[in-house]
Amino acid sequence: MQIIEFLSYGLSLIIVVAWLIYCRKKVPDPFNSTFNSRRHRLSGSDVALVALVYFATQLAASVILGNQEEPSQQRVFFFHLIHCLSQILVIAVIIHVAKKRFHNGLVGMGLTTAQLPKTIALAGAYFIAAFGLTGLTLFITMYICSLAGYENVQQHMILELLANNPTLSLEILLIVSPAILAPITEELLFRGILQNSLLKLLTRKHAPTALAIEADASATSTPRPIVRWAAIIITAAIFAIFHMDWQHWPALFVLGICLGYSYERHGNILIAIIAHALFNTLPIVVTLYLS
């Protein structure tokens, strides 16, 4: 298994290096014009509404679980049931906001099944790159922790529960939540709402003046690559911090950058959702069938 892990690290690095060489030679701007097609009227109140629903539902699930160190299977089942239902509610709220605020609704946000085979292929490529890079980042993080004398490795709660032979009903919830609902919820929330909102805010701050537009007819309010990278990086940092396992923050930050770039580059949030789902599903498969 360790050999496979290191091979994935090497493959991901090869993909990234090839991408850097290609962009340097042929693509001066690593993004296309999808920004203009993702016009929206998202405001701070929209972001606050989605965030409020997200936190409120997470809190409700935590109350169900309680503060017990080893809660009963029944309590754990209801916790994850509420968690799944809360994710569905957050998805519904985001879809409602997107339909109201994005030009052309969900399609305007980039949620489209057009050219689905190409979308799946791109998602697979981003998954391969992201999986190796995040794995390498996690390996380096664990090595630094060991040098600092911190040997305790945090394991994701869902993987720990799956490894302990849960009931069938609980196992289904433990698979559905990270493999399907979490990727949809988190990509719509972080990339669809937050990244677009940050990009709009940063674009306003760096938009060319009327005098500059008059002097240069090609000057527009379309953000420069550095502004788009800033939105991707800030969103990725928030995405990482929202997860509880601090040892995984650097790896999740790298994952967030990969997913954010895929969305900004292609304008199709389904690519990020599928890549995220593959990323979450692989550890589950390994835990259930290979461990």
C-alpha cells in the first residue's frame, strides 16, 4: 500500500509539473473567460444566510450526539441521520439562493450536465492530481509532527466508525454522507457561494478606473489572474479550517486549491463535486475492503 501511495505522489507531481510547463509556454492566463458567464448578485446577507443554516444544522446534530466519550450506537445513528438531513437542507438553501442570484440560475453558477463525459474525465484528472498532492502534504505534516514529538495521528471519525463494524443502517449513512452529500454541500457552499462572493468583492477593489478604460478599450472589470488566485486561496483556507482535524488542515488546504482552481478554470462546479466525491470515497473503500 505504501508503494501505491508514493506512486500516486509521483504521478501527481508529474501532472503538476507538466501543467506548469504547458501554462508557461502556451497559456499566459491560466483561467478562461468563465468569470463573465458566472455573473451573480450575491451579497453578504446571502453568504450569512447560508453560513447560518450550515452552522445551525451542525449544532443540532452535535446536540443529538451529546458530550459522551463513547455514545451508544443508537445515538451515533441519529447524529449522522440528522447530519445527512442537515446537508440536504443546506443544499436546498444554496440552490434557492443560486436560482435567485445567479444569471441563468444553477447553470449560471456552473451546475450543468452539458458535456458530461468530458466533465467526468476532467474530474478524474483533478482527483488524481489532488489525491497525490494532499497525500504528500499529509505525509510531510505527519513527519513534522513526529519530529516535534507529537505521535498521535488523528483519524477521521467516520473512518473510525466504519472500521468498528457498525450496523447496516449506520454504515449506509456513514457512506452516503461523505461520498455523496458532503461533496455536493461543501462545493456548492465554498466554491459556488463563498469563492464567487470573494471574487466579486476582490474584483471591485481591483477594477480599472473609468479613466483607465477610456485610455485602453481592452480594460475591463474581469479580474486579473492574481485576484482569482487570491479568491481560490482564501476559500481553500476557510475550507480547511472548517474541518475539525487540525493535522489535516495543510492537506485540506491543498485539496481546496485544486478544487477551487478546477472551478475557476472550467466554470463547471460539477467537476469539483465529482473530484471531491472520489477523494472522499477512496478512503472509505480502503477502510471497508482493504484494511
